Amino acid sequence: MKHKILKKLIASSLVSLALVTLVPVGASAAWISGSDGAWYYSMGYSFATGWKYINGSWYYFDSMGKMQTGWIPYGDNWYYADLSGAMQTGLIQIEGKIHLFSSSGEMQKGSSMINGQLCNFDDNGVYIGSYPITPIKAFDYYGNSTMPYASNQLITSNSTMSKDIPSDGLYHPKQYTIKFKDPDADNEDDELLKTKTVDENSQMYLYIPTKSGYTFVEWNTKSNGNGTGYLDSDRIYVTKDMTLYAQWEENTNSNNNNNGNNTDTVKVTSIAVSGASGLKSIAVGGSLQMTCIVSPGDATTQSVKWSILSEGGSATISTTGKLTGTGAGKVIVKAAATDGSGVVGTTEITISAS
């Protein structure tokens, strides 16, 4: 049913192409390169998802808005997009094997007439006949364009595809390895706390490690804590191999003896986060100083750890809370207490394309 809908969409776009070209594209519609190296298509305050017809080609974006390349499973069919993300049609040679894609992009199986000759394609869509047919395009394993029927196809190892060739006709998601480490460990054996293997674009749940004499604060992409921070309650989308480093706060006695006087340590109970002057939006490339109110006012440790959680947008934040927008959408700005209380304050900031 889904591929039938796609056929109708493609047919409709061809009929109305002349009209479409007369409509100016809004200033907010643009291609955006994400921090993960993937491409997204901004439609103002949201990213395109599913199939999208852009400048004469069809592109497919996953539920997070990430442009897909290589083999794409959709409904009961397979599609193929080159490294630019453009959906392919016609006779295409992929890693030496010839496939036939319909005008609406579905990989064909069984028998098809080509140049007046009946040609057969197996269950994986691979041409199995002896009749010489010439593909209009060819791609190597990494998706680089090559010459059809070239005896030695050049392979560039610095190019990657998001999906492998479906040799068994099934979808096999790419997997990534996540390493959790303690940067303060005495040796490499103790440094590695845990390893997880997760599917591409899946959500990964973090966990709370334990260490005698210390309270866990957050996970961070840098061992010194100056990278992107994640709380144990965060769920992150995995798009590459990564290492997360545990950040700790050394425990202190709740009662410190000072000339015979006991001083109680007062823990943070709440943090209110906001933008300067109450602002809740900035443009890409713009900056906003974030502020926070730590309660109670007499909390022993008033300092906080700033971090960002993407909700479609992207941004950076300094150790002093200066937020800089880098991609349109929304982000969650978080300020975490550093006294080991686990208290976190958050607020949502919208980042506009212009």
C-alpha cells in the first residue's frame, strides 16, 4: 500500500512540476549538515521526514529527519539512493550486480521486458540472464559512482553508505559500539566500565555507575568533562561509535569539624533555568546567555554543569552558560547541580533558520 502511495506522489509531482517551479521556496527551507555528519532538510521549524521531492529528485528521511543513502527498505519494497540521497530509477549496477528499479523507484523482481528482451531478476533483484543489458549508472560498495562493467572499480574507503547490500533480501541495520569509561581509573582494565552494541538511529538508555567515595554527576563525550554532557536519565540516538566518560563529584562528610563547630552541607533542591531577559528563541549563529537560580539560596555548592539535549535543533553551550545556535529546531538546555544531589533544571529554546 505504501509503495502505491509513493507512486501516486511521484506521478502527481510530474504532472504539477510546471506549477511547483513557479512557487518560491521559503527562506527557511534549506539543507542542513548535522553535527553527526548527516544531512537534514529544514522546513522552517521542523525537519522533513519520509519521502520528499526536492529540486527534481526524491529523497527519503527517517523519523529523526536524517537523509538516507544506499539501500532503503520501505513497505514491502527496496529502493536505492546514491551518496547525494537522490533515489535511483532504471538499470543500475551496484557492486557489480545489475538491478532494475521502476520509474517510482521500487527494485524489481521476476521478469521484465528490456529493449524487447525478457530479462529475469532473482528474489534479491539481481539480473541472472545472459542477454547483455547495459546499466545507465554504476556504484561501488561505498556508493561512489563508477563505470558500468568496469573490471576494476575504484573503491574510496573514506565514503560510507548507511545500508549494506541486502544479499539475503532482509534489512540489516548498521550497528555501533558505545564504550563507558572512568577517566580517573588507575589502569586501562579498570577504565572500561561497560560496552554496549546498538542499532543505528536507535535510542540508548544510559545508566548510573558507582564508585566508592564518589557521586556520579553525568556522562560526557570528553574525559575532562568539557564535551557534550548526558544525565543517566537521558536517552540518546546513536549515529556512530562513541565513548562516554563518567564525571564524578568526590563525597564530603556532611558534618565538617571547624574549631569545634559543626557546619551542615546544604544540598541543592531545585534549579530554575531561563534565557536572559526571558528570551526563549534565537537564530542560527546567534547567542543567548542562559541563567539559572539555584535553590535553596544557601546551598553549599551553587555551581552548575551546562549541557544541551537536541530536540531537532543543535547548539553549543559554554561552561558559563552562553548558548550558540548551530541548527534550526529545538534544544533542551540543562543545568545540573554539581553537589551530587542529582538535581537538574531544564528549559526549551527554539532556534530559527533566520
